Amino acid sequence: MLGGCVLLVAAGLVLIGEDLPKRLVRGDAAPGFVLPLVAGTGPAGSGDWVDLEALRGRVVLLNFWATWCEPCEDEMPSMQRLYDRLAPRGFELVAVSVDEDPAAVEAFRERLGLRFPIALDPESEIAKRYQTMGFPESLLIGPEGDVIERYVGPRDWDAPVYSERIARLLPHAG
């Protein structure tokens, strides 16, 4: 039944002249954005905002999540360890919360001791632009601003399979 509904919506969009959005895939330019940050979590010199364009030249792991998402919480400690290990080498991690209450995000950050940048997207505008299907969902963005990979679901980010792949992309890899 659901498949039929999707087909009807797609057919309706075609009939009224609307193009279906192109799926964001490997090699595509990562859509730019500027989002407010949870206080004290931004990259050095960023102030209260994160601008994806300002991170050009760095490898970025862009993670979409919510405080009510248990798998999101489960992966956060490994994200912090990955960030601690690779940030000095040109790696950046931006966790984009879709929560509506900034205080809940701040309490979550404090409880888990997170120090990487946490951006706020309460209207899910950026999550929609990146065509997220659920939480957590992450995109690995290369130094030139292109999508390297999309990861749906939680990961053990400091496991060798992920940390070594990211390390190989870093400008200072050696």
C-alpha cells in the first residue's frame, strides 16, 4: 500500500510539472549551510555559527541526530574519540541536532561530555536538504566539498574501518 502511495505522489508531481529532487549521492557537491552552534562547541575562531564553506580543505563528518534517538546517543562517545584523534590533522565533525529545544541539546552535550561542534537545525531545513531518511545519519565530506559517503544508522566511528578511511582523506595523511 505504501509503495502505491509513493507512486501516486510521484505521478502527481510529474503531472503538475514538478521535478523530483535528484538524490544526493557520492561525488555531488555537499549543500552549503550556516547554522547556529551550541555555545562553546565550534571550531576555533568560528564564533556562534558553523559555515560549511568555511570548513573547505578539511574532511568533515556531518552527523544528523536527535536527543531522543537512542542509537544517536550510543554512537556519540565513539564520535568524540574519533574527533579527539583526528581533529589536529585536518578533520572536522559537525553534529547537527534536529531537536526543537536548544536546552535539551545543551544538557545532552554536558551529560556525555561532548566537545565537537554541535549545530542546531530545529526546523530540519538542513536535514531535508541533505535528504536524511532517519537518525542517526552521517555524510563524509571531502576537502573539496564533495560527498564521499553516506552512512545510515549508528556506527562505531573510532573502529579502524572508519577511522582509517577518514585518516587516508586528510590533507596531512602520512
